Amino acid sequence: MSLARGPLGRTGLTVPRICFGSLTMAPLQGDFSVERAAEVMAYAFSRGINFVDCAQLYRVYPQVGAALRRYGRDDVTVASKAYAYTREMAVDAVDEARRLLDRDVIDIFMLHEQESLFTVKGHREALDALYTLKSRGIVRAVGISTHYIAGVDAAAAMGLDVVFPLINVDGWGIVDGSRAGMERAIARAAAAGLGIMAMKAFGGGNLHGKPRECLEYITRLPGIASVALGMQSEEEVDANLRFFETGAFTPAQEAAIRARHRRLHIEEWCVGCGRCVERCPNGAARVIDGRMMPDHAKCVLCGYCGAACDQYAIKVL
């Protein structure tokens, strides 16, 4: 049995059911060396997970680019995203991705972390620039990533190509509603022809204690073309492939996943400046007694707070 592939909405792209989420290898999280990251990603590509998600924020283009060179073929679908809101920012972000990945075309380019129709319309200049690049063959599909139900509905209302929502069995990290509400929004977007990529199937690592339940849920959810999963070893690649191919982990694989624990670590030199509070998309960062203290009930371990910290005091370990 091989990893199933299918159409990504009306984009014309065909993608595998698993997308390699590169954030876990980025400086914000695992901080893998270029060589080691390339080994794992190229292994995943060779096993059929030839779809990778990255972002300007992640600073992981060198690792992804090295993996593409190591793999040595041009059949990998690349998705990226940026916080652009002007034409110049959007064009520069795509040019940066093309240059650092050594690719003429970026298959999917999205605006990062959109919240609602209001915010998407506020970024219309950047969206228009991305669609201009699409008309020139530099980008193949345009979309947004979001932690919001309203963001999914906005993508459908604006007639975008792709939407990349947060969804998992516990509804962990959905900012403006419930799992059921996000499911309905995804169904509406899929019915409108959008390609749906799903993120945070394991709640950013918070749901590692029930991996079977997480993947049973996301693989059965209608409308999802591909699920981005963060992986840090060949063994994790093999475990996820086995589940998507057979519907089950081996006992050893499931035990290893359950045993893995990720956490947000705050160094003692944190100065409590509050930049992390402003940056956190889920309202999970707080400053208490002059030090950042995460609200673990809201934190999805994305590491974006760490990107805002000029003291390098926040890490996902």
C-alpha cells in the first residue's frame, strides 16, 4: 500500500495526504542543522511525502533547500507563507523563498495567520500581488493560514485557492470557537472548491499522549486534502506513513510518540518586555512578576512568541 494522493481543491495540484511540516526543525523549535534536517526531509520525500510546508518566519529555507538538493528531483510541492500586507512585501517574500530554495516557482504561497474577512481584506494589496505572480506562473496557488473559524470563512468568501486551518480532535488552539464550528467552516470551504491543508493535528505536540486518536480523527475528516505533520526523525516519518497507509501504528511506534514530550521553556534571563504577549496568536503569553508565563491551556507550542523575543529567552524544547 502506498501513501494516497489527491487533488488540492481546484488548484490543479495533486498532493500526498501527509505534508512535511518544517517548523519542528526550524530555529524556533528543534533548531536542526542544515545537514541533519536535509537528511530527514529528503528521506520523507523519497518515501512519498513530497510536500513540504515552510514560512518566512520559520527561517528554515536553508534546511528545506538542502533537502530539495539532496533529494535531487523536482516533484516536491512547496508551500510557504509570510506576514505581507503590501505589494512590495508580498513580492519580496516570494522572491526570498525562490532564491533561498533555488526554485523558479513556489507552488503555494499564503498570507500567514489571518483572522477574519476584515484582516484578509486589510491585506488585499498583498493578495493581489500574489495573484499577479500566479498569473505570471511564479506562484501556482494563493491562500491563507489561520487559527480562526472566521479565517476559513474569509478564505471562501474571497474566493482564494487554498486555506490552511488549525484543527484537531480536541479543538485545541481554535481561537474563536469549537471543533464543530471549525469542521463546518472547513466543509463550507471545501464545497466552495478551496484546497484544504490541515495543521496542528497533534495540537502542536500537546496531544502527543493520544496519537492514534489524533490521526484517526484527522484522516476521517471530510474535505482535508493533506495534513501537515512536524517530524524530526526517519522513525517519525515511518510511523506516520504506516498510520496513513494501514490505519494503525505499531505498538512500539505508538509508545514512542506517547513518551515524547514538548514544552515551552522560558530562560531565566527573560526581562518581561511583553513582545511575546503581542505576538502570540492564541493569547497564551502573559507577563507575570516581570517574566513570561505561558497559559498552557491555550498554548499550541508554535514558537511564534520566541520569534518576537530579542533576548532569545523563549524556546520550544
